[in-house]
Amino acid sequence: MRKADKEWEPFVLSTNERKDAHKWLLKQAKGIIPEPIQNLTLNRYFEIVQEAMLALCDNNGVYRSWYETSAQINYKKMTPLETAKICMDGRSLFHSDYGDPCGLLGDIDPNNPKKFKWWVCNAKWGGHPWETKFGNFDPYPIKKNEFKNMNIYLRQSPFDKEKIDRSQYYTDMWLLFFSTGHRCTPFALRCFIHLQNIGLPVIWIYGENEVKYLTKRYLVNSKNEPDWLTLDETFFKK
């Protein structure tokens, strides 16, 4: 969180921010991340989204949009659900289920981890509902060791008629993946740094523009980084 508004440069990372991003990306490249989240629920996911948004706020929790300077939204005074309704893409979450038999994510029991995992593993969605104001923020359950060699895709195709409950292939341990998509990369990196600082297992992935924002001095060689999308539970039980 920034110290004062006068230090805030929306599209430019400060030297300290680049140093922080370098530190966490270097650890990630070595396969070192915080412990996975156990039994993630929809409400807990909303709480983490709200925490991420605070990285874009002043010390009072006020967020100022770069394209609407008159807008002042205080995320500290909101509930996690209110935050989600403002800063998340509502498709597949609060409206427009596109005929998916799993229905809307927002209709499940928000405190039931089994229901959350079931929906994430079986709903036939694309980028929804994980698009936020700070980038794509996908929750990923970790695969069970016994299924590590199976060609299982977490995201089903809308044309896939398979009726198997895919949640059986995954553990109750979760990672959270950051990708900028078509959002603002400095915003996403600020949120990534903030969540790493408080010990959450967030992974920077698909960051197509982070190179130019980090500059050459703070680049990280991720050539030998683990393939986080394919890891099974044994990786986290060393």
C-alpha cells in the first residue's frame, strides 16, 4: 500500500516495487512459494480479492480510478461480497450462466469448500468469472498424486459432454494464479506483491508485459520454473 497519494504513479512501478517483484518472482522461479490454501471457499476467495484491491488504495482504503478521478471507493468499509460485485466480472458469477448446468457460482453456499471445488472443476466457463480490476485471478486446486499422469483439464470445453465429476481428481489445496490478460500490468504486479507480502500462495503466470515494467535490472529467468499447472500434491509435501 502506498504511503501517500503524491507518490502514486498509476502506470509506473517504483524502484522499491520492482525490487519486491524481483524478490518474489525469483523465489517462484526456484519453486519456493507460500503454503497452499486449504479448503478454499467462495467467501475466502472474495476476501482475498478485497485484500488485493487494498494494494491499489491509499492508507484509508480509498481507491481512485485512473480514468475517473472523481470516483472514490473505500474498500475497507465494504464487505468482501460488495467488493466482488464492484471489481469482478459478474458473468458466470452473478449473472449470465450461458446455460451451464452448474449454474452461477454466486448461487452456491459461499462457506462450503466442497461446493466451491465442485463448481470450479465442473463448470464450463472460459475467462469468467476470474477477471478483476487488477487482472485475471484464477483459483486452481492441486491435482491428487494418483491422477498426476492422467490427461485431465480443469477447464471443460463447452462442447464436452463428459458427466464425470472432475473434483474427485483434485486435492483440497489451492493456488491462486495472476495473469494480466488485457488489464493493467503495474496494477496486477502491485496486487501480486501485496498478497505475497502477507503470505498467500499467488503465482505470476501469463504475464506478457511484465518485462518492460520490471526493466532489465530486475528481470527473472523463469526457464527452469516448475509448471504450476501440472503439479500434484507431492510437490507441496516435501
